[in-house]
Amino acid sequence: MKKLISNTFFEGERPLFGTNDLRLENVKFYPGESALKECNNVEVYKCEFMCKYPFWHDDNALIEDCLFTVYSRAAIWYSKNIRMINSRVDAPKMFREIDGLYLENVKLSCAGETMWNCRDMKLRNVEARGGDYIFMNGVGIDIDGFYLQGNYSFQDAKNVVIRNARLDSKDAFWKTENVTVYDSEINGEYLGWYSKNLKLVNCKISGTQPLCYCTNLVMENCTMAEDCDLSFEYSELNAVINGSITSVKNPGSGSITADCIGEVILDENCKDPKACKIKTSKETCLA
């Protein structure tokens, strides 16, 4: 049986530190620090957080219909088994070093430096804005229904599956491993450099110089916008593109198939001009 605390407020340092088996309803947390630090088995409903670091070193927390204001920065760190549903986060640096994170119907309006070094994450219908460097070093990420506005996303992340997303993010997926993206739109320059085992299926890509220095890049039934020039430099890939590619530069090895390629650049820096097979259905488009 959980202890119920409702229709009240707390402020100052550590008001509920180390308290287990709680259910909080309509509680406001005014300025202070570490309100629920070192707590286990906590349910939080319709609460508002204006304090720093409220959930640190916690295990098994359910957070529903809550608001984390801009003053609740770095709210949830070093914790396990965190579920957040139907909530809004206006604070930066949310979620660090979390094992087991579930987000559903969550909006993050200031998502910079969020979800760093987290493991075993599942996101459903999540929106993140201002999310520079979101998901850095994340491992085990399962996403379905996601909008991101923020650069340098997923840097060094591993074992990621993304479905039905729109990512407005330059330098996305740098140095990632084992990432698969389905039915999504990715807008931003320098996509996926230095990645290993990046797979894009039914995706729309835009931005200059995409997908260079990749190892085992796979693209299936994708389209590339006109600004996708100088693509695939030094990448090992197997790519099937619907429509045209503006330009391809010095691909490493593998194959590229497209309806049309505006320009293929094989200059003096190409390591092996014959290592990558390039095919088009409209030969007049191939330079």
C-alpha cells in the first residue's frame, strides 16, 4: 500500500528524501533541490516541479500528467525503471544515466543535452524541440512516432530502431552502430558520418553531403532531395534510391542504384574507382 500525499506543496532541500512507496497527487514542488532523491516505488500524478534535481537515484517511478518547468533542470538522473506519460518538460538536461526509460505522449520543449548515457529506452509519440545532442551515447533505443528539432542527435548511440519519425537535425547519427530507421524523414546536412550498420528503409533524406565514411550502409526504397549533393564519400554501401541523386562523390565500395544521378565525381582522391557499382535506369542522367 502506497502512502498518499495530495493537494499540498513542498519546498527547500530534500523534503521527501529516501521515502518509498509514495503516491503523489496535485502536489507542487517549489524552489529547492532533490525533492524525491533516493526514493523507490513512487507514483506521481498531476504534479508540478519548479525545483532542481527532483528525481535522482530513484528506482521504479511512474510520472503521469505532470509539468516540469524550466526551473526543474537536470530532473531525472542516475535512476532505473522510469515511466513518464502525458507530460510536458520545459527544462533542459532531462534524463541522464537511466536504465529502463519509457516515454509516451510527452513533449519536451527545451530538450538540449537530454537522454545522455541512457540504456533500454522506449518512446511512443514524443516531441522534442531544442534537442541538441539528444540521445548521445544511448544504447537500446526503440522509437515509434517522434518529432525532433535539434542538431547532433544520436551521436555515438548503439542498437537503435526508429519508426514514423521526422528528424530536423544536422549531423544526426554520427558514429552510431546498428541503427535502423523506417518510414521517416531526416532533414539536415552531414547525415550519418562514420556510422556502422546504418539502415534506412522507406526514408526521405535531405541535406548536403549525406552518409559519408559509413561502414555497411544500407538504403532501401529511399528518396534524396535535390540538396543531397556530394553523397556517400568513402562509404561502403548498398543503396537503392527512388528518383534521382544530385551527385555522388568517391564512394568506397558496394553498389548504388537510382533512377538518375546528376553527377558522379571520381577525382584523384578516389581510392578505387571500380569498387562501387553505380547503376541508373536513365543512362542520360549519369555523368
